[in-house]
Amino acid sequence: MRWRDERPSTNIEDRRGMSGGKIAIGGLGGIVVLVIALLFGADPRQLLEQLPQQGSSPQTSRAVNPQDEELKQFVAVVLAQTEDAWGDIFRQMGKSYRKPTLVLFTDQVDSGCGVAGAAVGPFYCPRDEKLYIDLAFFHELRTRFRAPGDFAVAYVVAHEVGHHVQNLLGTMDRVDSARRRMSEEQANRVSVRLELQADFLAGIWAHYAQNRGIVEPGDVEEALGAASAVGDDRLQREGQGYVVPDSFTHGTSEQRARWFRKGLDTGDVRAGDTFNASEP
């Protein structure tokens, strides 16, 4: 992605190295299960509140890795690109786009949706309209999930911004209200539709970036690789050796890549109604 001469967003809150509340995750089955449950923005209003809190013991601050500074700059440029894209799209819809804030943190963070550890992966909190990312996740994306490349990083940011778009359009509230009246299995199926729409919206941004001429050869493949890497089926197979479709909350690798590609190819928000699609 051509980004070095592009405008960075000023809506960045850098909390790296700061101390925060302590959170316990062992009772939920370990990091793998938690990543599957929360990776890329599952609704923290429900999921984070289910995590057992252990008081407010101070966290030992960690020095910021100087090698992450370029990554921070890249993420700021991607955020700016999403601001421009969604600002234009909302104006075309006769609406006003409120820019989200991206919070960078290390280890754990106190969000408007509760205290969250880095193991949850990047997430969006609708209560404070902020995206939360520990930059260490992108190293995990490259190594553990085998999804390298700067456009893989861009996909993650654009996906979380997609949740912000859903929040502004009222989709998240409608989904949250519907899930309260459903069984766990039914609620999971709705969650999959919500996440796949966020993947589609990430593709809408990629369409915008492509039209601006900042997408380079191989970028789209990097994003598709990242979308596939975090499919529920792949994560479960690698984490526990078998797949439980009824427990999916984000969609399969094929579904996530397909909806991202649809957003990229169409550039039309109206084509992203994952909730009424015959197949997710």
C-alpha cells in the first residue's frame, strides 16, 4: 500500500506502556477460545462483561518498542483513509460521519465496555466509539496466523471501523436487541452475520483505496489472506483440533474472504445486507 505521503489521522490515543486494571481469562478456556470469541470486534458489551474481573491491581508498565513506531504511523494513515472514505459515503447518504478514535495499548486496557486484555484481539466499543488495538497483535497476525503484509494490517483496522459504521447506522443496537431474545445458537448465527458485514464494509474501504491508486499489487491477496486466517473454522481446527459450527461467531474463512471481496468489487454499501442473504 502506498501510504508514506498520505495524511495520518489525529484521532489516535496512545496508551502504550500505561498501567490498567487486571483481567482474568483462564476461566473462559484460555487464550485460543477467547480469541475465537472476540477476534475482530465481537460485541464487547456482552462478551467483555462476561469476563471475571479481579479488582484493579496495577499493571507493570512496559516500554514502547521503537520498532512499532512505523506501524503506528501506518495505522494512523489507514484510519485517515477510512475517515475520508466513510465521510464521503455518509454524505452521499445524506448523513454525517462521526470519526472514531483508535486507542493503542499494551497488555490490557480500560475501555468504555470494560477492562480487556490483549488476548481479545482488536475490538470496537460502541459505548465510547473507540477502536482498541495492541500493536503486538499484528506481529501475531504475521507469525501465528501466517497472514503477513501491510494490507493485512489495513484489513484489521478497516474491519473495526466497519463496526463503527454499523454502530452509527443503528445496526449494532438492533442486533444486540435481537440477540437478547434468542438462544445461544441463534445469537451466534446473528453474530456471524454482523461480523461478515463488517468484513464487507472493510472491502468497501478497500474499493475506495483502490480507486485512489494507493493499493499495490499483492495488497488484495494480503487482505484476503488475513480474512481467511481468522475464520472460525480455521481457528477452531488449529486451536482444538475440530470444528463446532454452532459455536461460530465470526464466520468461516471462506465466508469472511468472500464478503470482503464483495465489498471490494462492488463498492456499494447496499450490496452488504448479510442479514437477509440466503447464505452467510
